[in-house]
Amino acid sequence: MTNYLLTNIDDSGVATLTMNRPEVHNAFDDSLIAMMITELKRLESDRRVRLLILAASGKSFSAGADLGWMRRMAEYSRTENLNDALQLAELMKRLDRFPKPTIALVQGAAYGGGVGLVACCDMVIASNKASFCLSEVKLGLIPAVISPYVVSAIGARNARRYFLSAERFGAQEGQRLNLVHEVVEPEALEARAVSYCALLLKNSPAAMAAAKELVAAVARGSVDETMILDTAQRIADTRASAEGREGLAAFFEKRQPDWVEG
């Protein structure tokens, strides 16, 4: 049986999770979704893992929902459809809240739920051959489960356009929309990922996890006394943490902190 999901963890702690269904453009069904949830849980708790790269085999990043899966869903009851949608929601939530840095490498087309996976990652590097499409309305559907992450990435105004038009757009437009952070030539995609990893591996693992939580907390609230107190408490806790103390000590002693190998 073909392994539809490949995992590799290198010696520096970089985990690469690769969707491996190139024959169907890495479309996902309920089985692949379950595999990805299980693997994200495992990698989250694996202390060797410092960061995660989400990649895909073949020409496409992900075509979204698998056609066979969609045919089955058409026959589901509302309860079955709800349970099915909640599984996809769990995958998006797991990826979005993954406590370590996440990088999406987008080498080709990302459609529907594939755009959702991209939007859930912290950093997105795309080939200039990549393309994106939120095509659900063409099928009489809506990009509901992925919408919190896509709207957070591209904003409500742009979401109105692309949710409704279902038009395809390229990597440069994806960058303008803030869905993509950097666009490179196809042959430079992996090398750029290595550069990002080198930067991230110099940073405190605990501080990066706390920084991700900070962004999520600040983004969903207003700047009131509660938020001001919360941010003050967060930096106080970080300063008093083991890695906070080690980072400052290393800075003043002009040495590398202990989380940097070598």
C-alpha cells in the first residue's frame, strides 16, 4: 500500500511532513486527514522536533478535497457531514496551533482546503509556478472550515473577492494578499527553506512557542487594560523562564545559547 504521508526528522530537529498522493494532486480524503492529525499530534510531543516543514510530492501542493471523498459526502446525512467537517476542522486547528514554527513549501497548485493548509502555516515559501484557488462556490459549496485561517491571512475584503469569484491567482498575487511570504524560482524552493530553518534553529524553542501564542492572543482582542496586563504578564513569565535566563546570559557573555548546536 502506498504511504500517503511521509515523515522525516533530520539531526537538527527539522521535521518534514510530505503529502504523498501525487497521482491525485495530493487531494485529501478522510483517511489522509486522520493520518495528518495523528502525525501532527506525534510531532508536537516529540522533543526532538524543533520545527515543521509541510510539503507535497509531485507537481501540485494540494487540490483540496478528493473527488471520491466528495462523491461519498454527497450521500452523507447532515450528521455525517458535520462529523466529517469537524475532522477537517481538527486538522486545520492542529496545524494552526502547532507549538513549533511551521513552514509551507508550495511548489504548485493549492486549491480549496489546500489553501487552508497554507494559511495555517507560520511561513509560506512558494514557487513562482504555484497557483491558488478557493473554488468551492463553483461546486455549490463554501470554504467554511478553512475560512478563519484564510480570512486571518488575506483579510475580509480580499476574502470577499476570492471566496465569491473562485478565480485562480498566482504566487505573486498570493504574496500581495499576505497568503505567501516569499516567492522564489522552483529550483530555489528547498534551498530557501534551509535558510529559514537555519534562522529558526538559532531561536529559543520556548520563546517561539510563546510568540505564536502571543500573536494569536493579541490578534483576536482589543488593546484594553486586560490585554495590556496579559502582555506584561507574558514577558514577565518569559524573562523568568529557563530559556529566557539562558538567552540573556548568553548575550551578555558573548556566547551561543545552549539551544544552538555547536
